[in-house]
Amino acid sequence: MKGVRYCGKTTTAMRHAVSFVRLDESEQIREQAMLAPQIILQGDTPRLIDEWQLVPGIWNAVRAEIDRRSGKGQFILTGSASPSEDISAHTGAGRFARLTLRTMSLAESQESIKAVNFNDLFVNNMQIGGLGGIEIEDYARLIVRGGMPALINETPEIAQDAMIDYVENIAYVDMRTLPAPPTPERIAALIRSLSRNISTESSLEKLAAETGFNRKVANGGKHGKKVS
């Protein structure tokens, strides 16, 4: 199970798991997972292994254990970040089913009248429409609040502060894990630019100009111009 932080992966998985281990709890647990993964895999099933990507070797250990047990529904792996590239990692074909958990829709948070079914949009001659529902001001409030489950019942002010902290963590904390981390201020500026251009087509040149990067624009052959 994958998805952005705070979207409810662990909470959802815990509802289906019988036992669990969280690899982000301590360095000692991660060391044990690296040195003796079989101990981490022990427990009643389905067993949840949260933030598994912190110990990439767990993937192959789980795969081998699934083959050994020859049973379904043995493990649930959840993670917020992309695992590091590991050429020894098996694809997981036939052993793993990948699920993506997204933030809550307005229908899920009970803030939509559910008058239009998405599938109906692709049916010829279908009469589609509805009356009532929330107003423009409500949509503005909901956009600021977002769809993180923990923020659904919060005030717009609390939700806005939480989302500001969320974005700042991406720029100033998450990016540090990259091999060549970019400048946090640049990432924050890029996020603001992307936010302004949601649902529009925007060139790399425009995004670079809006972020104020000092950049070189070079011809990129058949792919056009590239910004670096």
C-alpha cells in the first residue's frame, strides 16, 4: 500500500492487520530488520510492516517468506516514500498486489450530494445533472483544508496551518534524503508555482521563471528545450 504521508495508510492497514511492526519507531528495530528479517516477519497474519522502505531488504525477505508459506494475505506493506533503487529486488509479480491510497473525496467526507456518477460521464446520451450542494465559498474552504482524513473535522484555520507545515516538511526535511538534495527554498518556490498552475499546461521555462531560478536553457534535441 502506497500513498502520500498523512493520507491514512497505517490507520487503514491497522484495521485489517492482526499484528504489526513499525520500522520508523527506532533505529534498533531497523537494525534488527536488516540483520535478522525473519524475526520482524514473525507474528499473526495479516502482519503489517509499516514504512518498510526504510529497510529495502525487507521486500525480498517478505517475498521469500510468502513462497515458503504458500499462503495468501500474509503481509501488508505500507510506505510514504519511494524505496531506494535495489537491483536485487524482485518485482513481486504473483506475490504482491499494489494498492494506492489517496486523500478523501468530497463524497467520502459526506460533503457532496453525489448527484453525478463519474462513470456516467462516459455514457453516450446520458442525462447528467443535479441541484443543490455546497457553494463557491465552501469549495474555497475545502480546497484549503484538503482531503487528509485527520483534518476533515478541523477548522479551516487549523487545517491551513497543518498543510503549510506539511509542504514545508517536504521542502526542508524530505528532500534531504535525496543523494543530491536541492535547496529547500527552491523546492518551496517550485511547489508554490505548481500550485498556481494546477489544471493548466505550463512549460518548464514558465515554472523556472516563476520560481526565480538562475538557470541555463539549452536545446534538447528532439525533446525541445530543457531547464536545468
